[in-house]
Amino acid sequence: MKNNKMHLKIQTEFIKLEAALKLANATASGGMAKAVIQEGLVQVNGEICTMRGKKLYPGDEFSFEESLYCIEKQ
């Protein structure tokens, strides 16, 4: 169950999942982002994603722990 929905604004066409986790301050470091993705702890658009380089575009959502993040174009 997700408690928080946060909007991540990007200036580029897409953002990679690992970078999005860092941008959202969901993980303390890139290494931690890599680890939680590979452990299957992150969902993209409702499905578990283990690809660090997964491209997220405006309209995509990802969740980690109790937070939901929505990618938006700035």
C-alpha cells in the first residue's frame, strides 16, 4: 500500500531507474539504488523491475518502500 505520491520532474526525454531513485532521494547512493533494484524491491508501472538502466518516461511511475513516484516533464 503506497502512502505517498511524489512527482519527479525531468528536463530530458527519459531518466534511468537508478538515476530516478537517486533524484528522488529514495536511496542514499547509486550503489544502494543498484542493490535495491537488483533485489527486486522496486516496481515500475506496477511490476517488479530488476533493470537498473530501465528508461522511465513522463507518465511512468515507480515505487520503492512505501512511496510512489511519478515521472513528469518539466
